[in-house]
Amino acid sequence: MQFQKGMSLVELMSKYGDEDKCREALFKLRWPQGFICPECGSKYYCELKNRRVYQCNRCHYQATLTSGTIFHSSKVALNKWFLTIYLTTQSKNGISSSELSREVGVSQNTAWSMKHKMMQVMLERDDEKRLSETIELDDAYLGGRRSGGKRGRGSEGMSPILIALDEKAEEHPQYMKLSKVIGFQSRELRRWRKHCLAPGSKVITDGLQCFRTLDDLGCIHEIKTDEDKKRLSWVHTMLENVKISIKGTYHAIGIKHAARYLTEFEYRFNRRFKLEDMIARLAYAAVHTPPMPQRFLKLAENSW
């Protein structure tokens, strides 16, 4: 990812440096054919400049540019939202809410909310994507107690996750799926497979007992040999990169929000070859993602 051409800050300011430029960009992303009334479907409208509201000429329905989107009811300027999108997508290791607060010029709580809303957009955007063909799959844990209590796998505060990589390319994997799961039981794996893998996929694992359930789920299951396990596979490399990035950027993450943090790494990895397009793509997803009120944002997300 670090070798890919991204968007510079100068280019960002040129495109999204003030409120009017951001409004124009969001309008085109939300209504590429012009405003369409969600009530009657009419394409004829006018803009009430003093209130910055779009009004349907037929039924007089009124809508703001951000109503019904992830930006709904936000008092933060749009150019700060675009800067948040930029900082979230262009950094290989992500950005913490405290650093985002300093860079964007908002409070810590506001920065946390903005970042998590963007990660929620990523989560919902990638939720329906299913891996296919040949997939390398492994289990892991995130977090855990720093001192005292049970140690090792399954200790208090640890979150079980599954990491899956496709092997379509000969040299580098193209797509990654990082999923927070309830545990490594067969029942949970069935649910995960149905949601994340296409039928008929070939799945390569290390032979963990729960993975044997894949044999009965319409997958071609291949277990690595002992010799294969000794080699550093891509899935292990990516898992180690994610853990290092989390520790370096966030130091620690809340387990109930782990799915969002994992999706952040997944989202950037899956689009790493088109870094310069990621700002517009995430902004497009944001205006097509329903609002996420603060009270829901702080709740635990789904396991995937």
C-alpha cells in the first residue's frame, strides 16, 4: 500500500477545501442525475438558498443535502468531514481519534464520533461482499488482559476473530475479510461461512476442529500439511500487520467496537491499489448509508 499513489493534501484542498466545493461534490455523489424527490419522484426542484434546502416543485417536499445520510444532523463543516475521510483512508495504519481531533480541529468526542461513523460506513459497505474461489482461513484473538487473570487463548477481554484471504493472484492476495465472531464453535462457523463465503469455494485451513465443519457446508476444505504450516503464509503476515497497526496507532481498542476497527483495515487493504479514488468512493458510500445516532454508535456492533 505504501507504494501506491494516493491523493496529496494539496489535491484534497483543491477539490474539497471549502464548504461550497464539498456541497457540490456531495450533491453529485448523492444525486448524479439531479435532485429526485423521494416522495413523488419528480425531478423538478428549487434550492432555498437562505436555508440550503432543496424543495420539490410538485409536492413541496424539502430535504437537505445530508438528511438521511451518515452526515445527518451533523454540525461539523463538510470540509472537515472530507478531511476525516482523507485521513482515515490514506494512512496505512489508520489514525486515532485523539490525533484526528488535532488534525481536523474538533473535540475528542466529536473526532471519535466522526471516525466511528466512517468506520460504520466501511462496515456496511463491505458487509455483503463474499469471498470466492481459493481462500486461506485462520483464527486469532485480539486484546486480552495486560496483567493478572487467565493468560493465552480465550483469556478475559480477548475477542475471537477470523481472517480470510483470497488467493486469486499468484504473488499477492487481492481481498481480505476480517470478522469478529462469537467463538470458534461449529455453529458460529456455519453462520460465518453463509455470510462471508460463496458456495463452492476452496478453503485452506490449519485443521482446527471447528474448521472441519466446512466439509459439510458446500466448501472444498483442504488442510495444510505440517510442512505447509512451517512456512509464513499470507494470512499470518496480514494478521501480524493488523495487530502491529492496532497496537501502534490505537494502543488498545474496545472489544465491543472491534468489528469496526477490523473493517477499517479490511476496507483499505481491499482498495489499496486505488488510493486516490478512495475519498470519493467512501463519500459516495457515506451519502448512501442511513444515519447512525450517537446512542447506537456506542453500542456493540454485530459480529460481522
